[in-house]
Amino acid sequence: TVMNFKLRCESHAHTADVRAVCVIPSGIATASRDKTVAVFEEKADGSFVQVQTLIGHSNFVTSLAWIPSCSAFPEGALISGSDDKKILIWRDGTQAAQLLGHEGTVCSLAVRVKSCGTPILLSTSWDFTGRIWDLTTGTCIAVLKGHEAAVWGGAFTSDSTVATVSADKSVRFWNASGIPLGAASGHADVIRAVCAKHSPSNELLTASNDGTVRWWDTAGQSLKSPLVAHNNYIYGMALNADGTMFATCGEDRTARIWSIDGQPVAVIETPREVWSITFTSNGDIALACADGVLRIFSAVESRQASAQQLIEYEECLSQANIPQQTMGGLDPKQIKDESSLGEPGQKEGEHRFVRSGSGDVDVYSWSSGDSRWIKIGSVVDGPQGNGGAHIGSQELDGKTYDRVVDVAFGEGQPSLKLGFNAGDNPYLVAQNFIEKHELDQDFLQQIAEFVQQNMGGLQPSGQPSGEVSLFACHVWFK
């Protein structure tokens, strides 16, 4: 059954990307690259009002989780993880504790209250490890070592077992003492998110930069064929409360809702990339967006924004500039003329590329609920020009690469050459580059994203497929 999600409300509380979103009993919390956490309270009229700004991290805030009410935290508590390598615990807007141990960005947090009442935390990091913490005492009770790249996500599969996913493309299973229980592989690229489903049986869902979702049992056996969910990187995934649906979001600027067996339910278009997603307690969808906006969407008409606000949102969508690579590339044969907009789409969220009278290629998305095409932006080549990057077979330090780019770390600083090939894992490329030049580990994410963007369009032969969009040659990382 297709559901017609529409904008409910949005908040502009942050001044940079919203990287994480978390449901809390009073409303919603968000984390941002602006180094803050914002807390929103849901009011009786359905609006969300910001009531707190939590300041304590010294760098980007990248992950959030909520500790449910338990003996150690009667009122519950919010946890945040950051690029500053710290995990902070907040009680009623005040920093109550910090957990130290990770040597890289803390990129995911998951909490479980054990049957005995003890709250435990699973944190994962770009330092290639996961950690399990006893939140009653604040002590680390296990370090999960075995991944060969950044550990992007983790989930509890029971009181005593966890699963982690990594940029090394593997899923790994552990007991609560940190003893490895096994590993599984199948994704063709970085695995960015994992969710655990506990009823009627324990299962895992994983989402990857390869655009797919996969299902696993807790022994690492694949349960069904993968779902091609997005045409670009998937950044986030969430399950609804009763485990009947899941949602994904990513680089293609969409959030997508699916039945638990992978049937499409809804597509939500946004103006920018979506970093994180969650279901609210009433089944609405909250999105952490790259333009610094928290957006909430609802399929319940009475909770949706006013007609005027929806018109304004569609206008915002229509003005977006969409790089080719975020659409999975663009075949000229896909471009139709404007008369094609009189023909209905075949499925919810189907994209149609239309040559406008001005010569631009506009992108439209089919809304099954409204039975019409909605303009969601115009295709652009992407970041400016080739920027001096060398495309094709290039030598660097005696090795041949598909692409070599120059990277600078500040005005007046000498540039460093970075080489990579089509199909390389961007995080391994970035990590090797950091180690080679003895750079700060905090640059990992920025370098990896730079490699991801510049890898667009390459084929294994080293020849670009169609037009290739590159960042400028000298990119300054700060």
C-alpha cells in the first residue's frame, strides 16, 4: 500500500548539516556539524519548538541515542557522539558525564536496557572499533576489534550479542565480552547502517553505499535477495516501532519507506542529501538534512502542513540543483520532452528527466497520492570543472591510478597528490593517505567524501563514463 507522506514541519535551528536525529519522550533531538545538539518539544498543536541547545562538543556532533527510563536514569538521558572522539551524556540539558576511549569520530550509538535493568551502550567509530559500555558505571566493558576500516554502525541483537558494520564491507557479530562470533559479507561497498529486528525472529537489515539493503539472520546468513533501494549511497536506516516497516535515506536526496519485506511504501523528496532518518512515535518520519534543516513528514492529512506551506516546499524543491552523480548518472536517452509530463508514472517516486524550453534538464518525481509529476530540481554537472584533476591512467609513486588529484590543507600549504582507482573503498584510500602523510585522523571523513565525489563516473578501465564532475583541484580541509 502506497502512503502519501507530505511535509509536516521543518526547523532551521542549525547553521550546518544536521547529521543525526533521535526521538526522545518529549519530542526530537538533532545533532549537527555546527557542534551543537538541539532539543525540540512537541506541543499540543503538533508543532515542534526548540527548547534547548546543548553545547559541549568541540567538533561536529555525529550521533545520538536516548537512554530509556531505568534505575540508573529514572528520567532517561540523551547521549551524543562527536568528531571530537567523546561521548557525552546529558540530563535535562546539562552535561552529566563523558565517556572517553575512542580514538576517532564516534559515528553511531545504540542503547539497550538489559532484562536485569542495566543500561548498556554500543558505540562505533572511525578508529575501526566498537565499544560496549555499562552506563550505570560509565565504564567500557568490551572493545570490539577486527574491522579493517571505519565502523559505521552497530545494533544489539540480544542482551548479550551485538552486530557491527563497516567501511570494510563486512558485518561482524560479537558477544558482550567482545569475543568475535562470526562475520558476513555481501555488500559491494561501505556498509553505513544496521538495524536489528527482534520479532517474530531476530534479523538484521544493513544498508550500504552500493545502494542496497540486505537481510541477515544473527549467524550472518543471507535471508533473501538484496533490495536495490537507492541509486546512490545510503546514509541512514530505521525501523518503525512494530517492525512492520523500515526507512532509508541517502545521497540521492530522498527518504524511502518500505514494508519489512522490501515492498515500496513511499518516497519523500528533499532539496539536499539526507544523513539520518527515524520514525517518530506516531509513525511520522523525521529527517536530518544536509542543508541544516530538520524536516518531519506525515502521511496523516491532519498533521500535514498548510496548503500554502506545501506549495512553498514544492517551490523550494523545484529550485534545487542536482548533480548528475547523485541521480546515478544520466543517459541522454532518458531525457524526454515536456509533453511526457502528460503521461502518468509507473510507480511512486519514479524520476523523469525533461528538457525544458530553456534547454535545462529538469527532474520530476511521480506522486501516486497526488497523481501528478512534481518538479524536484534541475540537473547540473556538479562541482565546478575538472579543477586540474588528472583523469585516466596516471602514475604516482611508481603506481598507476585511474585518477590523481591534488589536495591542500590550508591556504599557502603545499598540495599533496592523492591517487585512487575505480572501485576502491574511499575510506581505505583516505586512511592510507592519512597514514602516508602523517595527517590528523580527523580528516578521514572529509577525505573519504572527497574521494567518493571524484570517483563518480569512473569505470574500471580508468575511462570516464560520459561527463565527469570533479571538485576543484585544491581542496582545503580544515
